[in-house]
Amino acid sequence: MRTRVAIIGAGPSGLLLGALLDRAGIENVIVERSSAGHVLSRIRAGVLEQGTVALLEAVGCAARLHGEGLVHRGIDIAFGDHLHRIDLHGHSGGRTVTVYGQTEVTRDLMELRAATGSPTIYEAAGVRLHGLDSAPYVTLAAAGVEQRIDCDFIAGCDGFHGASRQSLPADAVRTFERTYPFGWLGMLADVPPANDELIYASHPRGFALCSMRSPSRSRYYVQVGAREEAEAWSDDAFWDELRRRLPEEVAERVLAGPSIEKSVAPLRSFVTEPMQFGRLYLCGDASHIVPPTGAKGLNLAASDVHYLSEGLIAHYRERSEEGLAAYSTRALARVWKAERFSWWMTSTLHRFPESGPFGERLQRAELDYLVSSDAAMGMLAENYVGLPF
């Protein structure tokens, strides 16, 4: 098989890149090691920046998002048993975010790709990347048949554990990492949200987050130890702990219900530099991971795809190599700003075992300053709604 761009990974970044290339008339093939059903079973956050929404609009994949997504103009920060609203819209020049689940984004993009007829190979085993610095190709086995895909470029959109990042020569990249000493225990339940907007809560017992997927489905999180297991928590124990960490006025509005999904997500920051090697370009989690506190993971993947698609389109339409040559530099400039913001949100809102009383006082001072300073609220709002692509 021969194509122009081989995309490794059929998550939202791979599918979005495929859609942007399809619209530009650039032939591409997506290779995914899992089944389509497994890809859709991954439950992830879904706070979309306006830039991400604009990309979905550009490929004609935003109708259901606009019909079902929840546009938010602010968030609440809770501490000291009080809610403090941050006006994202007012402090960011009129910008907003949209709550729409990543699973739904993936589903919409899958349906779009099926409608266009562009090929996707699911359940691809033994995916390997070759010839990255000259004539790239991908080998795999699908339905027991060995296949080879020759291509001009490879886009690695297959996550941290995928074949793309693993194919980089060790001496060609540098990695930066921070592992946090806690995780998030998250629970999804079919109950109405406790609040119209997200609540980020800092409490002596630990961080908590009140989020939602729809007016009838809620997603809640509590900070737990890094080695905590979801199975150790009953639904009742989760609801009790969540309420303890929220202001009384919010705790009274939390409606309990049976969990649909419950899991513990570790928190870490990770960056690979550069994001390209030869004719391989990394996107999303294949190159960087952020703590979920700032809602940047999916949005960073979308901005990566934006930069890479621009470079590929310029290559084929104008025979210009400038966009591809600058891809890593452009993407990393935004990645590191998002890493900084996610680190700041995490550090400001969570309890760190080693901080001690002095650290706790500094954290409280940071929160007091945040909710009393227009400049501080403006910094949060500008970053939360998303820096320009």
C-alpha cells in the first residue's frame, strides 16, 4: 500500500489530522492497534478550547458538539468553605470553553472518516516504523496478514506507549518529566451536576473537582494517594469524601448515584524534545503529557495537529518545507506554556505531603491573591480558555 501520510493512532488527534488532510485532498491512512470499540471506550475529560472547537468546525464535525456541548463562561474555585467565581469570559476578551466529552469528539470524527471513505486499519498488530530519516514505511499485521505502508511522512498520534515514540533513537531526543505524589480518583455517574460550571476545590483533606458531561451525567474527582486503587473505594465512600471537600452549599447539591466508571489516574508532566525526527512527527500524548488540572491534554493535541497539518498542506500545495521544519519549535512553545499552567493549577490546588504548615500557608496566600486580583484572574482565564494557536 502507498499513501502520502501514515497516521499512527485513531484517537482524536489522529482522526482530526486525517480529517484536515482529507479536506486538503492529501491521501492518508490511519493505523490503530486497538478495535474501534476499544478506542471509544476510553473515558477522558472534555473541556474544549475555542481553538479546538474551530478545528472541528473546519472539518465539518461540530454539529452534535454545538447541539449537546455546554458552553461555560466561568469556573469556580472553592476554598475556606466558599466559592469564588472566575469570569473566564470577562477576563479573556470574551472567550469561553465548551464541555463536550472526548469520547463524543472521537465518535464524531470516526463517523466523519467513515463517511469520507478514507482507510483506517483497526486491530493492527506489531506496528513498526522504518526508514524515518529517508524513505519511511510502516509494517503491521491485520487479520493475520502482513502489510507494508509506504509513505512520505508518518504522524505519531498513538500516545505515550505507542510505537511512534518508541521508534525515536534514544540519542536524538531529550525528555523532561515530573511525577506527582498523588492521583485522581474519578467517578462517572448519571446524576445532575452539583453546579452549572466546574468547581475546583482546595481543601485540607485534598483536592476535588466537580465536572460534568451533560445536564444529567456528572464526573467527579478527589485527590488520593499515588498507589490508591479504585476497587478500594465503594460508591458511598467516594460520595462521602467528595462532600467533605466541598463548601456546604455545594455539598448539599451533590446527588449520589451508582458509578458508571471509576478509576484512578496518576498525575505527571512529560515532554519529549524535539517533536520530530526525520519524517516522523509526534502529536499529543506521544510527545507530551500534562496533569488534567488545567484541561489541556486534548487541546494541546489539537494544536499540534493544527501546526502539523499546516506544514503538510504547505509541503504538498506550495512545495514549501518551512512549516514542517518549524513544527517542533512552534508546537513546543505552546506545550511548555500549557505545562507551566497545568503545573501552577496543580500546585495551587492540591495537598502535597512534603509541604508542611509553611507550604500550606503559601498555598492559601496564593488562592487569596488569585480571587482578589484582576491581573491574577486574567492570567488564569487567558490560559484556561487557551492561548492562541
